[in-house]
Amino acid sequence: MNASGTPSRLRWWMWLPLALFAFFAGLAGYMLTQEKEQFVKSTMVGKPLPAFALPPAFEGRPGAANTDFQGGKPRLLNIWASWCLPCIAEAPQLEALKAQGVEIIGIAIRDRPEDVARFLERHGNPYTRIGADEISAVQLELGSSGVPETFVIGADGTIRYQHIGDIRPEHVALLKAELEKAQ
Amino acid sequence: MIAEIGLAALWLAAALAVLQMLAGAAALRSIDGSVHPLAVYARPAAIVQAVLAVLAFIMLLRAFAITDLSIKLVATNSHSMKPFIYKITGTWGNHEGSMLLWVGVLALAGGLLAGFEKRLPDRTMGATLAVQGFIAIGFYAFLLLSSNPFERLPVPAAEGIGLNPLLQDIGLAIHPPTLYAGYVGLSVAFSLAMGALLTREVNPNFARAMRPWVLGAWVLLTLGITAGSYWAYYELGWGGWWFWDPVENASLMPWLAATALMHSVSVLAARDALRTWTIMLGVLAFSMSMLGTFLVRSGVLTSVHAFAVDPERGAFILALLLIYIGGAFTIFALRASAVAEGKRFAAMSREGALVFNNVMLSAILAIVLLGTLYPLLAEAFDARVSVGPPYFNPASAIFAIPMFLVMAVGPLLRWKEDKPARVLFEMLAIATVLIAVLVAVAITGDYPLLPVLGLGLAAALALAAFLPLRGRKLARVPVAVWGMVLAHFGVAVSLLGMASEGAFTEERLAAVAPGDTVKVGDWVITLQGVAPVAGPNWTAIEARVAARQGDGAAVMLAPQARNFWSPAQATSESALLTRWDGQLYAVIGTQTPDGRWQLRVWWKPFVTFIWYGGLLIALGGVLAIIGRVQVDVKRRKAAELGEDRRAGLADLVPEPAE
């Protein structure tokens, strides 16, 4: 059945698949050893806070607007929700920051007034103001992709720092330092 | 006991894979006449290994069926109150179970090959089984050392955790095993290619042994991709049917390679040409399958499909890739030049057209591979990019358009050498249809370029698919040729669906209050009301939407926005209304502050043809298998009659035309 052809010459392209594969394997191996960036950093860090004015999330506190961050001192902008479990975990840390004289303004994402009230009753209320963001509109403008997230807003109204995920006890000092830098 | 039997079966199967590899390698060392004493064990080892691996999988199925909560995998992925069907499908709805399925199919394929393939020389068969055993060893090691599905819990769990609700869908229960069987079926093509390369027995007999495996794997991949595309279309609620997501690409790349391989192996079988090219594609097709498994399982790429992301397992699979793909390409580079060149042919011939389309398919494969891996490359340099349709669509179209044109004409050409003048009438007919449709579409409206070209090509291909039957007695046309006609027609049908969806889709996004109407296409859609509904593990708001086409009666649609609570997840359940000439697709969104609802509706003319086409292509593949097996059986019977008669018959019954 064999055709009686002569063996063909050694051709360079026969090594091409191996070379391409070696390149891929090297790349994949390198990437596997790299720490995977799990979170999407906001590109808004370093830029002024976008303009917004949110209605109050419940009766106990006024709503929040970008103008509330202007003047005097740096503040924390905490994005949270009563339906968010890690938000319960970070509540004591927010209380600790409040005790150290930090003003914290909250934005409640896709929440209901009665749920907000119940959450704050149970886990404490570190906020001076809480705006209700019904459709995540302000959250998206801030470049935040989840709850909870916390932004450090400078005295001049610019976004200085973004903390993604719940604030653990070891993050309190870190946030405090960022607030001081933002004077 | 179930878990212990399963685990013991797996270890024994792994041991037999070692024996299979050694015995196969021994067969390779047999010198003419004297058979190495070990060599006789290769086939039985492969068959018993298949039985044991399948037994292990059945044990896991049983553990899931009875919800044995002392097994860690069952406790973390199942629940005693789950419907029985999802208990069963939960077996492969997780990393360990799906890898066991992978290995089970691999061993089964090896066993079938060892049991039924008789026409290859002993040395080639031995080398093939050695390679198959060698692949199996790696995956047994992976399973037993890092993903043991039978691991027991120290204390049995009181209740299972349950299966991700998105995976509790009958479509998703069938789609992964189909794709897996397709991926793994290509392993046999890979082993055969390596076996033939090692023994330098690359010839039509080898191609005929390889062809049913390639066809079978290709049919399964076609079905798996078609089903996956339809699932994404109705379940994700984005109105699209293909997203160029890394995991979708991971299934498309082996399909492209297998499509090229299937055509190339036919040329080798019929004409003894394209020897090294066929070997190359055989290696490439399974390499793409393993690459796909790596991309899905390792999490190096960000994907909506990232099910079981684990860098350690990723490193294990990467090591396996290095051994198998790296090894295969090295042997290819060293050995391929020693394979005698096949028969020559003119550029204007059936082979010429097939080679051209093979190159085009490979180019599309390269485009998809580059686009899929580019984000990984960019990320190594700290840049975040995502590659999407603006790259994939035009870049693949550059190669797809000439491919479709050649595909229309290729089957009309004769083997070896042909003159364009002989098929002038057919070519004119195809060109006329192409130009007529292009002009007709261009003057009726202003549509994007690619869909317009797609419509013209679809019409031309639909005609061209049947032209090979012209002037033949239909009753005497071989089954395999019917397979080709049907598959090529399926491509035209699918292309029509894609182009029509791209050109004519109408979309309306409106905020509506109950009683309001929206118009899309010739449909009038009325929102009648919105009500909350509750399911077993979700709550939803459900819209009652009446759709009326022209003066016809209203049909009710009920799209839902669902919220699952464990794990918390919001999904859109789109509502579909299928007509022969298209689909109405409705999605309910959020409520606006003034109390109206976001209603999104599409009218997608002929969109269903995309999947009908996929089914036709797969059916064509099935016919081709039937046709080839029939001819092979005849050939084998004839061979039994003796060497002389066989030589005579080979002239009388030539390989049926593609």
C-alpha cells in the first residue's frame, strides 16, 4: 500500500509546532505562579468624586451627596448592604474607625428602609449619612464592583484609595494611614 | 464498600495502563517474524483497563444515586432531597467526577480500539496502544494523586451541600459529557497518529483505521458545541448565541482541528496523499482538547465558565501537557521527515481544494488560539485586555469567506487533476446565486457587511451542497456522500441563521407599565402584568406578556428575573417563542423608580437555523460513519476471499468520492 516515495528533507517548519507550544507552556507556567488579581481596581482612584445626590436609605440618617465630602477633612465612603454577610463582619471595624474620630458616609446598595434599620439596630450605626443606591448607579460610577467596598475620599473631594472586600481588624491601621495621607 | 471498590478499580486500571504501555512498546521492538513475549498483553490490558475504569465510574454514579454522604465528593456536591436525575448528573457536575468521566471515556475508547481494530500491522497497533496507555497513566495519576473522587470523610456528613442551581438544568446535564466524549475520542486519533509515526506506517490503511474515530469525535464535538451555544442563548438572557469566551473557544479549537483532520484523513485514505499533514492534525486535535481542559480547569484565564479553579491542579495538567504535547511535537519534528512523501496532485483537484480549506481552517484555529491566549500574554506584561467579537469576527471571516467559496466548488472536482472548464456550469450557477442574493440584500436595506456576505454565501452553499448529486442515480449514491451533502448543507443552514441574526435582528428596550405595548418586527407585545412567583430555591418576578403577530391570536410569554438565595445569584429566565421563521426573545429587567418595568424584546429571524444547521452537520457525520463502516465491512469480507480477488476488487470498488 505504501507509495514508493523518497523520504522528504528535514524541514524547519516541523519544529514550528514545538516552538510555539514551548512558548505557550512557558507563558502558562509563569502565569500559574503569579498571584491572581481577584478584584477589579477602580480606575476612579485619583480622580474627583463623581457628582451624585442620593435619597436617605432610612429615616434615621440623611441621604448622601458628593458635596457632603467637601471641606475640612478626609472621610470614608463605605458601600454596603443589609443583605451582605461580609458587611456584618466589618461592622466592628467601622465602629472602631468611628471611635477614632473618622467620619463614615454610607451608600446602601439595592436595599429597603426597614432592612437597613434592622441591620443598623443589630450591628451598630457608624454612619453620619446613608444614601440609598437603588440600582447601583453611583456604585458603578465609582468603579466599585461589589459590596462591601470602602473608599478614602480626600479633603479636596478626590478618591484617594479603594479597599475591596470587608475591613478586617488588620486593615484598620492601614485605612487610618491612608486617611492621614489624604489630609 | 462502594468507594473502596471504585478506588481499587482505579488503581488496578492505572497498573494495567502501565502494562499496556510496556507491552505496546515491546510490540514495537518485535523484529519481523519474532514477536516479543510481552507484546501479547497489550490488547487484553487495554480491554480490562476499560472495564475497570468504567466500573469505577459506575461506582461513583451509584454513590451519587444513593447519596452516600460519607464520601466527601457526594457531601460537597449533592443533597438527599435533590431530584434523582440531578443526583445522577451531579456525578460529573464537579471537578473530580468530570475527570473520572474523562478517564473513563479515555479507557473505554482504548478498549474499543484494542478489541475491534484488526487491520493495522501489529507493530503500529502496539505503538498506538502504548501511547494510549501512556496518556492514561498521566490522567490516572492526576485523578489518584490530586483529585481522588472516592475520598471518604472522617465523619459522614449529616446532609449534602447541594449543586450550583445553574447546573441543575437538563441541557447542562448532557452537554459536558458529549463534549468530553468528543475531546477524548480524539485521543485515539492522537495515539494512532503517534503509532503510525513511530513505525513510519502512514498509509491509507492507517487512515481508514483512524477515520471512524475522527468522525465519531467530530460528531460529538459538533453536538456538544451546538447544545452549549443554545444553552448560553436561552439561559444567560443576553440574546447572543456565541460570545468568544475562552471556554467556548476551548471547545471550538478542537472542533476546527478535527474538521481539518477529518477531511485530511479522507484524502489519505482515498489518495495516499497528505501524510505528514494528517499526522500533524492528529496531534494538534487532541492537543487542543488537552489545552481546552487546561484552560478550563486551571483558571489562568478569566472566564464566565470558571468552575473549578485551582492553580495546583492547573500545574499538574500543565505538566501533563508538557509531557504529551511537547513529546508528540518533538517526535513529530524528528520523525515526520522520515515519513515518505505521499502521492502528488495538481492544485486544481479535489485534493487541492481540501488542502486549501485545511489551511484556511488552520488559519482560523490560529486566529482563535491567538485571541484566546492574548489576554494571558498581555497580563504577563501587566496589561488587562479582553479580546472580543471586534477581533474574532472579521479576523476569522477573512479566512472563512475564501474557505466557503472553495467548499462550494471542491466536492465537484475530480481527484488528482481537473480542468475548471468541466465544472463551468456549476461554478456559474453558484456565482449567480451568490451575486443575486448579495445584490438583493444590499438594495433592500443597509446592513453590516459580514452578515450580508454571510447571506450570499449561505444561499450559494445551499445550492452547491446538492450539486455533487447532479447527474447521478440517487439510489446508487454512497451513504458517505449523502453524509457530505447533508453536512455541507448544514453549514449553509447554520450560516444563514448566523447571518440573518446579525443582519435582521430587531431589538426593543422599553420601560413599560402594565397595559403598554411595544412593537418589534411585525409583533405587537403587551405587558399584561407583573407578579412575584416562588420556586424551590428561588423567588422571581414574572412578567405576563402577550405577543401577537399581525392579526393572529395572542401567545403568552412569561420571562422571569430570578433570585437564588443559596448561593445568592440573580439570573434572567428569558421567554422564547419559536416560529419557523424566527424566535421572539423576551427578558424582564428591573423596575424603574416610577413603577414601570424594563422589558427587552428581540425578534430574531431564522436564528434557530444556527442550531438546526449544527444538527444537520452532526447527522451528516453520522451518515458518513455508517457509509464508511459499510464499505469497510465489504472490503474486509472481500479481503477474506483472498489476496488475488482483493487486488481485483480494489479496482472495481474505488473509495467513494467525498
